[in-house]
Amino acid sequence: MTLPPALARGLDTVLDRAVVPGYTSIGPAVRRRLGTWPADPAPAALAQRTALVTGASSGLGIAAAEGLARLGATVRLVVRDPAKGERARAEILRAVPGADVTVERCDVGDLDDVRRFVADNGELSGDAAVDVLVHNAGVMPPERTESAQGHELSMAVHVLGPVLMSELLAPRMSETRVVFVTSGGMYAQRLRTDDLGYHDGDYSPTTAYARSKRAQVELLPVLAQRWGAQRTFVAAMHPGWAATPGVTESLPTFDKLLGPVLRDPAEGIDTAVWLAARTPTPESGLLWHDRRARPTSLLPHTRPSTAQRQELWDWVRRVTQLP
């Protein structure tokens, strides 16, 4: 299907705004045939590069690690459960024989453990030690749960831990690609700087998850500016609706209804792998889906002010004890 570029982009946008066709496996199936789909990374595009993938013991995390390994990267699986991590490593090595894949333990939601992880891995402080950092670890607890430091767990795992890890590694992250795996569910939520710990009202797992993903996206301009001097690229991408163990466990009805058209994990994580290897480096600080930059808000009431973004960053900086 070869369409004029303007028409192809218009159809892509229609798919995106219609949600179901754009977020399911229909999206990449159509977009790949439009003629505007960006080229795949060159083979061995990440040779001699080191990539860290958090939450790499299942679903999108394994798919991200496998995709990066296929491009030649040395991949570290950063997981909370080393036994699950070793099973994931074995799965990746079956798919990519000879890949350089190791397992590292870290509970991303525990800020003390994040500090321990970076301190224990002294080689991460070497020159060009981290070339790609994919923040994929995710949680959706059924009831309000707090991290070891007393922060609402979704916000701790999706925002506080990833930012702290990136900041601790930042001195040696020159020209690094940092990618947050976010969620299209954030489009339905506004930035709640008045209740970042989700103390008010009845707790909803899906709402807490989406609020934390909204916070990820709203930090992008701040982080792009903060890390710009190091030429570190930062972006978020959302995978659409992918069939993963997390979706099956946390959203069984959704999984049952849409199972036949859900993306497989490789389709869901494709844009994260593409961003990690794309040449030239894309513009930093943007949200991506299916290899195209997307708006961060579709409704006026979900669009935060600059002051709210700053308030969010001030809170993150304070609780993670960043300078």
C-alpha cells in the first residue's frame, strides 16, 4: 500500500485517535505498509554497546532484551527475582544464540536498592558504560501499596526508581539512549501534583498505574533539558495493547475480550528497540508510538502547566535526594 506521505500520515493519525485499531496488532500491520514506516536499524547497530533493561523477566522486558541482543548489544537484565531473570536469559539465548546476556538483581521501587545496585556494579561507572537504558519495570498492585521508603508503589516503580537510577548513572551516560516504557492509559489521566501519593479517594489500580505513567511523560521535557549537556537522549514510548503476563494477571477481562487482536510483546516493544538504535538520534523529550512521535495530551483537561511539571520534578528531586 503506497500512499502519498501526507495521506499516509493522516491515516496513521486516524488509527491513533481511534485507539482500538491503532493500539492493537492492526496498528503495526497497517502502518508497516503505508510507505512512511521508518527503516529498521542496521544489523549489528548496537555492537559493542551495553544495554540495561529493567523488569526484563517477562513480557515486554524479555522482548526488549531480545531485540537489543539481536542488534548486537551486551544486555543486562535488571530484575527483582534473579531466578526468573535466569529463566528469561535462557529464553533469550535460545532465540539469539551466542548473545551476551547477564542477570542483575535490583528492586527498582526500592530507592535504597537502586543505590546499592549502582554502587555494587562499579564497572557501570566506566567510560561509556551504559549506552541504552530501558525503564520497563512495572507494577499494578490490587490495593494501595507502599515502597520500602513509604511511596505509593506505582509511582515508586515507574517514576522515582527509574529517575534515580538514571541520575546515578548519568555521569557516565554520554550519548546514552534512555527510554521509558509508558502506557496509552495515561491519556485518560491528568497530572495530580496535589496527590502524588494517591492518598485521596478510593484507590484504583488502573488509575494509579495511569497517573504514574502520566508523570513519566510529563517529566520528559525536564529530563531532556537536564541531561542535554551530556547529549543523553530521553524518550517515552507506549506499546499499545500487548499480550503480556502482566495484562493477563491484572486485567483478565480486558485480556479475554481483546486477546485475539492484542499485539505480541515484540510488536509492543518494537519502538523502544528502534529508538535505542535509530540513526540519527531522534529529538529528545518526546513520546513515541509505532515509530512516530505522538502528542502527550489529547484532551485539554489532561494538559499540565509548566508550573505543574516543575512541581512534579521538585517532588521527585526531593524524595530521591537529588541535587
